[in-house]
Amino acid sequence: MSAPAVPSAARWWTLVIVSVAAFMLILDLSIVAVALPSIRTSLHADLSELQWVFDAYALTLAAFLVIAGSVADAGGRKRTFITGLAGFWAASIACGLAQDIVALDAARAAQGVGAAVMFAVGPALLGHEFHGKERATAFAAFGAATGVAAAGGPLIGGALTSGSGWRWIFLMNVPIGLVLIPLALRTLRESRLANPAPPDVAGMVAFTVSLAAIVLAIIRGNADGWFSAGNTALYALSAVGLAVFLGMARARGGRAMFDLRMLGDRTFLGLSLATLLVNACGMPFIFIATTYLQSVLNGSAWQAGLRFLPMTIAMFCCGALAGALPRKVPFRALLAVAVAAVGAGALLTSLSDAGSGWTSLIPALVVTGVGIGLFMPTRAALSIGVFEPERAGVASGINETFQQVGIALGLAVAGAFFENRVIAAFRDSAAGARLGPGATEAGSAISAGNIDAVAGSAPPGTAADLVADGRAAFTDAFHQTMALCAVLAFLAAVIALVSVSNKALHESALTGVPPELPDQVPPPASEKVG
């Protein structure tokens, strides 16, 4: 079936709408990092509650990503995309107006659902409107929007937090949405698949329960006990949810939320595992480093954002370079170098200490930026090139889900490990010994960056020593956590080397031109642009 004629203006407005929406949803993952100390102070949050500001978003984004595409294929992509955009917009308002950390975390979860819908449906809208060489141009612009958002998040977040307050990292989406939603209603064209598979709602529920339960158990581990009754119940719930999800996926085959048969491809499995592991390393680096820059080195949110510029520039430059590299460098080597660089960057944090300036972090920031910049476009190209074109969208969605699961699990594990190490180091310090049993609670507060508040409640004459020991404990735990993250990244490099192969890849992986979508049902006359 030949592609329908598309009015030129409508086609390019579609690109603008989808790219701006992608910019917002990716920005809202990275922009939060530098605002965490301000959120902690404003909403009186501890480390585990701050982790949920990230994890609630990543978890629902992972859970709803694949099923959102199925809903759009059946019910209409325009309708589904605008619903997701409106939901994201409303959740952004709720985030900006939240009066306590529980309300913020809940709003972030809702925001993640809207983000999943936009991220799943946006590329399909582009695929329906653009063909041939124009398709490559459209997807390059889409990729550039997501890349700039990922790289620029700390700087934009720092500027907004220092200039207007942390609430504006969410409320900035409000005026954008007020323009984007009416524009989308007027200019987007409706499209859907001729024979869509029914959405796997039961599979999504089982997947969400399993992931949420294990993330909650890990985050609660230090406070409640790793094998407390509550945590043991969560482990069991996660295992049951996973078993149900896998059983249903096997039974439903290609109609499942995840087509597990696709993970039987060695290259795709290796890519997916590498994606999970490198994101489990990269996001904790940003999460802890931004707090380190503000709470240990006493920088403002704006200064922390500026100090991430070496990583931002490295990401942007290497991301632009990576697009052409698959034609010259095997994917195996490119992927391995990228994830190994992320691991090396994590290890380079050991050059910093509580008494050094922020410049001691520059090597870690640059090398990490190189790794992430090379990894992102390489992952995207490989994920759509492993299978035949009609399965490219499903493959991309599965790989993106692995990415969000990596972020959620990585932050949970690294955050729990980091808090444990801070508490242990502070208890062993002279200031901790003077606090006695109170050292554990103080160490937990220090892990959230609340060093000055802990010092304010210290016995007379001990505040200076407590601040020094608190900063030292934070820094030591930072180094140990990054060493753990480096192990994950180096493991990802090994997986890439032994599993990824250029053989039998579709040409889209090597040329960067996204494959054509399957035949689609022409939109009814009532749904055309007009």
C-alpha cells in the first residue's frame, strides 16, 4: 500500500510537536538531579524519598511504554498521543504544586505514564508522515531533541532552581503544553494499524507489580531491614509478579507486552542487557554527583548545573560523531568502548575528595559524557536494526523498557548501597562516635545531603567536626558506590563484546534510516487535518 499524500505543513508540524514533546519528557528525567537538595529542604525528604522522585517516573515510563504503542496502534495514534501529552501536562502541574514528598512522588509516577505514551507513539507518528530520505531527516531531528534534553538537563535545572525555585523545573512544561496541545489537535493526522494486536493489560500489570515491589524493597532495605517481614513479602510479590508476567508472555507469544522470542536473538539480548547495566551505572552517577557538588562542595544549583558542562559538551560532541561511526566501526567495538567509558568515568570520581574543588571531577564528567554520547545513538540504531522492519518498533520499545528498568533498579541499588556506606563511615568517625546511637540517623540524613542541618543540631562545639566528618563520609561512600557502578559498566562491555554482531543486521542499523512501518489504515475523513 503506497503512503498517503501528506500536506507539507502538517508533516513538518508533526515533527515539531513530537520533537518538543520528546524534549520535555527526556528533560524531566535529567532536569531533576540538580534540584534534589532544594526539594529535600523544601519538602523535608530523606534519601529514599528523593530516590522515588526519579524512580516513580522511570518505573511507570518502563511499565507503560510498550503497551502504549499497542493502544495507539488500535485506537489511533493522534488520539493516544494527545491523551498522553495532556496527562503529562496535568501531572507537571501537580508536581509543581506538590506540598509534600509523597504528593510529588505520586505526581511523578503519573508524569511517567504520560511520558511513556508520548515516547511510544511519537516515532510512529513520524513514521506515518515521513518516507525515504525525509524520514532520516525527521528521526535525526527527533534524536537531536532527546540528546539535547538529556545533555542539557542539569544546566537548565540549575538555572531554573536557582532563579525561580525547584517547582519551575516542572511548571515550565505548563506554557509549552498550552501551545502544544491545541497545535496537536489541529495539525496531527490520525493513523492506526490495519490488524493491531490487543493490548496486553494483564502483562503490564504483572510487570509493574514485579518491578515496583523489588524497587520498594531495595529502597526500604536500610531502614526496615533487608529481611524484615515487610521486605520479605515484597520480594515474594515481585517474584510472583515476574513469574506471572513471564508465563503470560510465553503463552501469548507475539501478542504479549514483551515478545520473549526476540530475546532469543543473541545480539538483541546482549544489547538489552548492556542497556540495562549502563543506565544502572550512569543515572546514579548524576544523582549522587549533583548532591556532592551542592552539599559537600557548597555550590548552588546553578553552579552545579554549570559544572556539568564538561559532560554536556562531551555528550553532545560524541553523540553527533556516533551517528556516522557504525559504517566504519563494528557495533560490538563501538558499544563496548562506549559502556567501558561510562565505567571509567565512574572510577575517575576517586580523584575527588571533600577538600578538593569541583575541578577534580572534570575527568570523570568528560569521560562519562563521552561514553553516554557514544552509547545513546549506537543503542538506538542497533535496536531497530536487529529484526525485520515490521518488528523494529517492538524491538525499540523493548530496549527502551530495559533502559528505564536499568534506571529504576540502578538508582534503588546504588542509593541503598550509598546510604549504607555513608552511615557506616560516619559511625566510625570521631563525630559519629560522639553522637552514639544517633549516628545512624545522622548518617542517613548526611546521605541525602543534609549535612548542615545535622550540624545545626549537634552538641555545642562539635558542629565543625561533624561537618568535616560528614563530608568525608559522603565522599568515601560516593567513591565506593561509583566503583560498584563501574563494575556494572565493565560487565556491560564484556556482554557487548561476546554477544553483539553486525551480521544479518537490517540496513537501517548501518545507514541510520529508520525502516518503513507496516501498512496502516487511512484515517477517516473526520480525523484528517482541517
